[in-house]
Amino acid sequence: MSASARGRFIAFEGGEGAGKSTQARLLAEALRARGTEVVLTREPGGTPGAEAIRGLLLSTDGEGWGARAEALLFAAARSDHVEKLIRPALGRGAWVVCDRFLDSSRAYQGGGGGLQDADIRALHAIGSEGLLPDLTVLLTVESGQTAYRLALRDRGVSDRIGGRDLAYHANVLDAFNRFALAEPDRFAVVEGDGPPEAVHRAVLAALGL
Ligand code: TYD
């Protein structure tokens, strides 16, 4: 069976501005060019219900959510996304390429927000029966993250979570790096610096494509 003959579930992870969306799109386009059915999606979101929860999570109106409520909302959005979009796609043999998944909750609500990793995983077990991607591509960016975030903030367009302080985001990045070290078979770490086409080639190589 060739690598693309059965569906695989690939997630992209990383901090703010790591280029996940671009790389997810480039991977989806490359797979489609090979004749593979691909569902390109994102979190939080991907289904109408999950997109509605995304609005609740990222809106800068009102006082926002505590870390626990936030984790529950992400898990609820993911549950809808998995049940209605991801599992059916995998079931019919399509590939699923997802911009963020469970490891974002572990890094943001766990590493950044201080919740226990076991609790985040317990929510995922309840919400999504513990579904994990076949491979998670962690995009790391050495330069530019801080500049990117400050530029966003200056333009006043940061969302509720992206707009948190640099210490929060440093903890998020530390957490992602720890996860990749702890589970090297589940993660491929790809340097996100450089031209998108070069990063894309590194992503394809990491996937054995
Ligand atoms: P996204 O729109 O993908 O932002 P970005 O373009 O920076 O990747 O995600 C919105 C925000 O939600 C982002 O700051 C990360 C955060 N997030 C969590 O805190 N937990 C999660 O489980 C997910 C999926 C996202």
C-alpha cells in the first residue's frame, strides 16, 4: 500500500506566527496534486459548532474565561470537530490536515495556563475518545516571533489568547518542545524559519513523502 493509499491524520503545531496555516495549506495542496482526498481544517473550529465556540474563546469582549473553563471549551470544540468532521474523513480513507489539535491545549492551557497535563488528556479522553494524529509537525521559529506578536499587538488585532504576555507564550513554546522530546515518534520537529517552499519540502520529508 503506498503512503497515500490510506488516510492519515496530520496536525501542525507551534506558537503564534510559526507558519502553521501556510504549511497546512501547502501540504494539503501537495497531497491533492497526487490525487489524494484531503480535509484541511483548523482548531479551534472546523465545524459550525466548533467555530461558534471559537468565537466565544477568542473574542476580546467581556472578561474572558478562566483556565479551566477555557480548557473545557477547547475540548468541547474538539469533540464536535472530531465527531462530525475528522473521524468521518479518516473513516472513508481521506487524509486530514489540521492546523492545531490536542497538543495546543496541552501547551496553552497546560504550559501557559498552568493546568495539569493529565487533566487536559482526561478532557480529551471524554470529548474525543483520545483520538491522536498519526503525526504532529511542530514548527519552530528561532526569529521573528516576538516581533510578530508585538506588531500584532500594536495593530490592536490580537485575539484573547494570542494577546497574552510574552511569559505566557514562552511557557507555551517550552511545553511544545518538551512534548516533542518526550514523544519523538509522535512528533516531527521542523524549523519554520526560511522560505515557505523550503519549509514545505522539510515537512514532506518528515512525512516520508
Ligand atoms: P489560531 O487561530 O490557530 O491562531 P494562530 O494563527 O496563532 O495559530 O488559534 C487561536 C488561538 O487559540 C491561538 O492563540 C492558540 C489558541 N489555542 C489554545 O489556546 N488551545 C487550543 O487547544 C487551541 C486549538 C488553540
